Amino acid sequence: MKISIFVKTLLFSSATAFPWLHPDAKAQDFKRGLDAVKRDPELVMLIQELHAQQQQEKRDFFENRDVNAIPETVEEAILDKRTTTNCLTHPLPDFLPTNITGLKRFPEAAYPYQDPKPSDQRGPCPGLNTLANHGYIPRNGIATVAQTIKASAAVFNMGADLTAFLAGGSVLFAGDIPSMTYSIGGADARTNSLGIVGGSLGTETGLSGHLRFKEGDASGTRCDFYLCNGDNHDLNPDVFRDLQSAARTYGGGKYNVPALIQHFAHQYSNSRSKNPNFYFFPPQAALVIGATYFIAGFFSNGTIGAGGVANEASIASFLGTYFDPASNSVKYQPEQIPPQGWYRRGYPMFLTEGIEGIITLYVGAAATLGQPQLFGANTGSPGAFTGAFSLSDFGGQGPYGGTTVNGVACAIEGAVYGNFLSEFSGVLNAGTAVLSALEKPFGEFSCPVPSGAPAVEATARTYPGYPKPQPCKLNRMQNGLEQCAPDTNTYARFNSARTPFCLNAPRVASPGGNPLPVPG
């Protein structure tokens, strides 16, 4: 009942546009970069062909799945690979998936885990860190869009449309546009294809650059940039402890969607009350919520909503968590595919499911907190929050509005491209050409081509947390902290021996214990 009231509030609040993007380069510079994308038929073909294959894979999964069949070999298959000695302890009990039929098992011998070297880049995304630690993308942490799309599909079964959006945005706002290359961690000269000119063609911050697209406040695994002296890239033990507490209290011991709703609500409240420069506007805010959903959506052992389970041993391995029994503390070790064995989800997560995750966590957290309007920013003091926009403001009104999947999807697309196309009118045709080239994977939402500057952009720029343009050229220091630091992740220990997590009081999970997100 409480959530349904908030859904109505979210659906019927006023429509307002938001300031999404940053004028980080001159029009002619972006045109060169966009033309480079436009002239890359291999990348376009990769996205289109992979997306078509994945759509068929999803159809096959649901056509062939017997919801009443529970293979007798599940416990045997899982327990045979687990151990109670020479292993890493973890607090919560183990849950086993109820169905692993036809699922691909990892790790793969051809992609062994290796400790990252001091010169290797690692950053705020545990999934990308895992891919680099196993060599699915270059181990140095400098990756291209094409490499990311292929690796994410191979290991996590991420849909080509979702990966293209995430990786493409990473390049536009944190990497090198001409070479379609970015650092998964901090700023790194290896992403710059044009030397001194390169700074005009991309911000080159790497994914650790604050608010440069995928990184943002109220993360599900990281500390806010302004709360931890710029460390927004290492796993934060306190944040993980809150996640674990939510799993114990609200998830029945599992890191499932009900637990993630409460975790996001708590992280949002904590950031807003403590971070003087708290800034929570899309697209960064939407992507932070989506990344929190990914914990269950991608890291579950098996298929979320179809017999998979968001068990601690799997989640902790992907997040780089070590439970130190000597000090009863959480420490950070490099992320890796669970050495004890892990089954990839059986069908791809497309952009639609990611949007459903965003809506579900937002609506649930809004109901928990008793405040439907979560988007906004602090004005320089902890808790001095203004803005107060809701999800339906973000999604707009009319045929693309409200908290519908289509409305939020179109709003995110508008957030990423709207200001860009209006600010740089000289590259309108090139930008439209890129969108047209990727029409097949993105076309299902039938979103209008964004145009015009957001009405409240001037107001948003007044917030101290607003992401400043060109952090590597013009605004290196913002609010006293370095915005273009070359930092990579630091670890308290390594797991070079690939020691698995212990088998801890195992039992088969209930089929409904790891539900898919269901927007209110």
C-alpha cells in the first residue's frame, strides 16, 4: 500500500527537464570524434549482429525453460566444487541455485585470474575490474568499446544495447573519442591517441573521474568522492557492511532486489545528509541506481528470476570483498569470478531490464524514505538539499512519460544526447548519424531525437557539486580535490592463489527468493 501511494505521486508530479551534459569540447572537435564512430562499420555491425543473436538467445531460453523442472544434479554439481577447508570464510549462510540447466560455468581455464600490476588501471566498476583481472579486456585496464561489448556479453551476458550505451558514454565523457578507448580507472596517457590535441577530443579522466558518466554519489559499493578524500574507486568496507546488513535483514540472507532497495535508500540518505557537495541528477544518478541493481542482475549465481541466487560467496567475490576473521573486518581484494564456480545468467540483460531495475529501486527507496522526490543537490552544506525532482519529472509526461520503462529509457537517451546536440549545432548531423547507425539495438523505445537545452540548466550549474567541464584542461581542482587524478585502485590483500569462499551451511534457495525487478 505504501509503495502504491508513492507510485501515484511519482507518476503525477510536474514535468521538468534536467541538465545532463557538459560542454567539454568545441563543436569541430566533437565532429571529428563522432565522424570516427560513424566511419566504424565494424563496431556498428558488431552491435547489430550481437544484439540480434542475443534476442534469439532470450527467446530460446524462455521457450525451452520448464519452470517446474528442478534438476536433481543441482546440489551435487554445486557442492562438488565447494569446500570447507583451505577456503575464505564469509558470514552469511550459503544458498544454492535451484536451476543451472544449460547455463555456462565459470571460471574458464583460458582466462585465469591474475593480480593487477601497479601500472594497471582499476576503478569504480567491479564488473570491468573483474573482466580485466581475468584478461577478457586488456589487463592494463585500457579498453575499447568493442572489447567491452564482447567481454561483457561473454562473461555477464550483458545485452549489446546496454553495453554500447554504457561503454559509449564512458568514451564520450571519460575517454578518447577518436580511438574509442577509455581507462576503467583514473586518467591515463595511454587513452590519448592525439597527444596534446587529444585533450580537446575527450575529457580523458577515466571512469574514476567524478560525475563523468558512470561514477556518482550514493553508490552501492563505493564512497562519495567528497566524503573519502577523492577515493570513489576502491570498494568501501562501510558501504559493503551496509549492503550485507540489508541482505541479512531484508533479503533473507541474499543480496536480492528487496535488499538492494533498502541498501540504495540508506546510501542515498547517508550521502545526502553528509556530503556537502552531494549531486544527484541523471544521467549519473540513474546509472548509480542501475549499477546497484547489477549486483543481483549480473553477479547472482545462475539466472535472476529463474532459479539463480544472489548468494554472498558469489557477490563478495565479484565485489572484491575479504572477510578478515582476525579483525572481524571487511577488506578490499581484487575482484574475480568466484573460484568455487559460478553460473552465468541464462539470457542477456538488455537495456529494458536495466531500466526496470532503476525504476524498481527508485520507487522502493522513495517509499522507504517517505519522499518521492530524490533528484536534486546540496548547496555546499551537508543536508542542505534543494531541487526535489521525482522520477516522473525525469521520465517526462505524455507518450514517453511517467515511470514507464519507455519514458525513463527515452529520458536517459535525452539526458546523454540532448544538451550535446543543442550545444554543438555544428555536429547535429553527425550526432544524428551515430544514433541512426545504432538504431537497431536502441530503436525499440522509438524515442524522439532530443533537441533544445534543458530549461533548468542555469540553475543546476549553481550547485557546488555540478560537474565542471574539461577537468583535465581547465578545472583540475574542484572544491579542493583533483578531478583528473591518475589513481588506480589499492588493495589490502591479494588472492593470488584463487582461494574460494567456504561452503557455509548450504541449502537450496526458494525459487522466488531472487526476483526480477518489477516497476511499481
